Amino acid sequence: MISLSSHVLDTTSGKPVAGLPITLTAPDGTSVSASTNEDGRCKDWADMSFDAGIYHLRFECDSYLRSTHGESFYPFVDIHFEMTEAGGHYHVPLLISPFGFSSYRGS
């Protein structure tokens, strides 16, 4: 079984980002919108089931970064990644600041 979660952290403040909109797009083009909870986490992808393939997460960062830091170089961050049948749980964290971001496969 494949599962997916994400976590958004503001590296400038060292705090989780609550209420950040995220769109997940599956290999077949189906998409679902969600947002991070008060701890900056998201694992509620509605009724989407996960099969092997290349997925796309779009994190809508602009509003948060402008309201928190006064400016934003990135209106959104797109992360494409591949999930495999034997991959189990996938965790895709995003670390953001007004002028930088990074991501990795978490646990």
C-alpha cells in the first residue's frame, strides 16, 4: 500500500506553516486540493488512491511568504516525484523562506 504525507516548515522563523494550500496531481491528471494543518502537515488527500507513477505537489507559497516576511521570490513551489508499488509511505517535506526552498524524501 502506498501512502503520502507532507510537511511545510519556514526556515526563517523555524516554525511550521499552517494553512498553506497544496494541490496534488496524480499520474492520470486527477488532482485534489488540501492545506497544511496547524503543525504544517498534510496527509488528507480526499479519496485519492495511490498507484505507482509520477506525482506532482504544488505548494502555493506567495501569500504566506508575503504576509509573514513582506516579500516572496517564489509564487509557488512544484515538486515532482515518483512513487513505486513497493515504496510504502512517502513523506515530502518542503522547507521555505522568502528566497529559497528545499525538499527531500522524508520518513
